[in-house]
Amino acid sequence: MGQKDGIDLVLVNPGNRTQIYQGLGSHLAAVEPPVWVGLIASYIRQHGYTVAILDANAEQVTPDETARRVGELNPRLTAVVVYGHNPSASTQVMPSAGAICSAIKCLEPLRRILLLGGHVAALPERTLREEQADFVCGGEGPSTVLDLLRAFTSTSQPDLRRVRDLWFWDGEVIARTQPARLVMDLNTDMPDQSWDLLPMDLYRAHNWHCFDRITERQPYAALYTTLGCPFRCTFCCIQAPFKRGEQALGQRESTNSYRYWSPEAVVAEIDTLVTCYGVRNIKFADEMFVLNRRHVLAICDLLIERRYDLNLWAYARVDTVGDGVAGKMREAGFTWLAFGIEAASARVRAAVDKGFDQDRIGQTLETVRSAGISIVANYIFGLPEDDAASMQDTLAMACDLNAEYANFYCTMAYPGSQLYAQAIQEGWPLPSTWSGYSQHSLDSLPLPTMHLTSDAVLQFRDAAFQRYFSRPEYLSMMSRKFGDGAVAHIQEMTRHTLDRQAVNAAAHSIVLPSPHTRSSIPLPMARGAV
């Protein structure tokens, strides 16, 4: 079905590591394969169309160079895919995505461009109005891309209203088509990530993922075993691309999608990564991998049979790691599990629908560590109910738990989350640029709380990072567990500082409205940590 002198589809993965991560992007941050780009490529190839992938992020090519290379491939359709390496990473790559669309249109104004991804699905009308794209997708993407290709190959005057989940300009009016059903048969329709189309030699694991072998972060891969998440944390935007598909399936809009690849399909993909690309560092990118016990244990059993020397990590919750699971996961090759602990205060967590028994935090982490698995503990400062005392409590708990790695985030009202909808409704301050949604960017602007300004939250977050990773008790533990090479790397990491710029000084001085106030507690730390 290939186009004369060209191909059917080019999928572009945008990204600007310098803008998103500042100096961290050069060698500390991971370089992840674009999972959704690979999945959509697989889906379209299953239907007989020709596909190419241009990973502008991994290759670090400019928007102008990306446009030139798209022109050389001469596709029927160019799809710029705005899915990040996790749900919250979608919005922050919009500046790169927009620049690529503009560069393509500047070079070839008639080139057809589709924008799709988590951010786009959250704000489809705004995206169409603001960006130089012909179409945007209001759903997860595969069905819309296929419908567009079928329309372009079947007639010279395609009927765009038959393309599902499409937003486009109909004269001076924005048109919106019917929703597309979610892709349900993942094993058949998206069996892999089209690894052969990706620059596999460019991907790099997170630094902590390889603390035991810090110079061996490549090769690296990330894959899904499930899509979606059954939980409803108000700060999370993972459901944005899936809501319309649920409506098309006749489900309630509030239902959260959760779909599985079979254990056999998952391990077959790992077989390919190991045997064809020599990959041993693998991330299971599922928002919640450790959830369905039967699914997890079946994957582990198949991996144990193969006896690969793998270095795996995945996400879990403190209330999903049951008896016997951690030991089986370690035997299968899992060396790290990441837990969203978020805050020390049960009151603060409950306010964002992140509920679990406080006592289970320490118990679960001890169980996992006893099995020989290291911990990544994720914390969020600046949740709506946070004050200085509760944030200090969270930092104190983090230091007490002393996880092998910790991520410290500020609360962002990401497009597609309930917090974003509430922020729009209440008039809360939001970043004036999409890069401002990055935790590490120069113009990062987290939400204020009912008691603290954005600036106070950001300062606390930056200094908390420095304090955590500089503690003698932490460095001593890491020396015993991973050796002096890991400690030297951690010390190098803490020498990197982040520049912060208050783009909107007024926004940095606002607190959220509250029926009551609390006394201000000094924040005894300096800004600028990684």
C-alpha cells in the first residue's frame, strides 16, 4: 500500500532533553524508547501499511533536521506522538512537538500532520488551535491513524468525518468525529513495539537502575504489559487518552481502562530484546505492574524458566505486593520496584484519593528488601492539603525509610487530571508554557497549596533532594550495597544544580483558597538541588 516514491506513515517521537532536564539530560537522565510510537507502528504494520520511525529525542536532532528527514521519507501521513515515558511526561514535550510541526509546515506546507498522545487527548481543541497540525486525535491513537491512512489511500477526497476520534478544521469551524473503541486484542493488534524500526543503540537506562554496574546502562528497553490504571489519583492524567474509547465501548465515563497483554506475549517480546538486541536492562512501564497477582506471577514463571541475566524494574503500590510475590519477582530478574508513597500524612494523601494503610508502607518495603529488591520511593511535595510541617514530615519519613533511590516531585496540575480541571474551574495559577510542567525545567511552576506558594514548594523540593542524597547514613548504605563507584556517581549527581526562574512572579506568590489557615514554618534549605 506504499505511496509512490514514499511510504504510508512516519511516526515522530519529539523531545528536548536539555529543556526538560537542563544539564541532567546529557548523561544522568534515561533515554527511553517511545513505547506508544512502537506500538502504533506495530498496529499499522499489522494492516499492511509501510511505516518509519524518527526518534528525534533519542537522536537529538533539531526540528529543522526532523522536517528535512520527514520530507525525504515523503509519507502520506506524519504523526507526531506526544506520549512521554510516563503519563506526566507528555505535556512537557509539547514545545518540541509544536516546533517540529512548524518546521515541517515551513518546509512543506501541504504535508499532512496528525498530533496525538496524552496531552493532545486531554486538550484536543486547544491543541488544534495552537499548533501547526492538520489534525489532532482525541483518543489513544492507533484507530485514528489507521482510519486516516485508509481515507487517504481510498480516494482523492477523503471523508474525514468517517475517521474516528479526529479533530480538524472544517472551513472556519472545528469538527469532531465519533470516538474510537479502545484496542482490546493487544496480543494480536499490537504484539510488539516494532523494535526493528527504533535506534536501539541510543537508549539508556536510569542511572539508579544500574547502580551496581553504572557503566552498563546500555542497551536498554521499556515495554508495557498492561495499558491504563484502575486507580483514580486526582493528580494523575493517565486516563486522558482512554476516556473516549470507554464511551465507545458503552462504559461509564468514570470507568478506568485496564487491559493486558498475555504473559506469553510479554515474555516473547523480552525474548526478542535479549536475543536480537542484547538487552538486559528493562523497564516495565505499566503505571501499575504489580497489581494482578496471577498475571505478574505467570510472567515471572516464564522468565525464571529462561534464566536470563536480567535487570528489571517496575511500578507497584504498597498495598499490591502480597505474600510470595517479591521473592518470585527477584528470582525472575526484578532488581528494583518503584512505589508511589507520595506523602507522610494520610490526610494529605486522602485529599488526592491516594488511600492506603499507613502501617503498610514500612512493612511492604521491608518485605521487598528482604527479597533482595531495591526500592525507588516516589514523594510529592505541594499536594493541596500540604503545609510546611507536612512536607517536613514527608522528608523525614523519606530519610527514615532510606530507600536506595528517591524521586521528589512537586504537585503539577497536568492536563487530563482532575487537578487540572479543578485548577481551571477555580482559577488557580498554572504554568504559562508547556515546559513549565516539567519538574526539572528552568520555568517549572508547581501548584501552590492552601498554605504555601509555588515558590516555597519548589524551593523545598529542590533542597529536599540535596539533603536526602547527601546524608552519611544514605551514602554508607549505598557503599555497602553497590560499592564506591555508585557512591561517587551519587555525589556527582548532587553536584548538578537546577536553575529556576520565576516566569510569573505573581503566580509564585499565590496560595490556594482555604477555609482556614495555618502558621508558616520556615523552610531551612537552599534552592537548586537536582
